[in-house]
Amino acid sequence: MDNDLIEEKPCPICDRPLTDKSASEHHLIPKTFKGKETVTLHNICHRKLHTVFTEREMLNYYHTIDRLLENEDVRKFVKWVAKKDPDYYDSSKDTKQRKSKRRK
């Protein structure tokens, strides 16, 4: 792997090592709601969370790593992505449930 590890800790979602290329900051409480605390995740893990949950859901319930990992869609994703290279990225599509919650 030619990217440097950026932290000793792995991604709290998928438990793979984080690198310069693969990392981004996730606000546990969305910035929209004045959230300040962040955690470093893989880009693909971060994107997946935002395709599964609305910001309001993140504010009201899914504002900890443990709660995020309770969700079945997230658990399925973790099982799949755990086998990928730490720099792997693929865009995520919104789930049907998430799409139905969008404002029209």
C-alpha cells in the first residue's frame, strides 16, 4: 500500500486501516444541527451512512458509532467492505427507504 496510515486507530465503522487517500471526517451530530464532534472514517463508509440515514435520523438517534452499527443495512455493508482494500471507493446509491424520506 503506497498511502501512509493517518491514524493508529482503524475506521470505527469497518475496522480497516485509514490512509490519507481514504479518510474523511464525519460529524456524529450533523453540522446542520450545530454538531461539532467528528470521527475519522473511510470515504466509502462515510458516504454509506449518508445514503442510509437522513440528517434528522442522525440527530435523533444515530449519533454514536454503536447506534450506527445497529442498523441492518450498515451491518451488511460492513461485512461486504471489510474484504476490500483500505483505499477502495465506490459511490453508494440511496436506499429505497432513504429515498422515500427525501423532501419533494
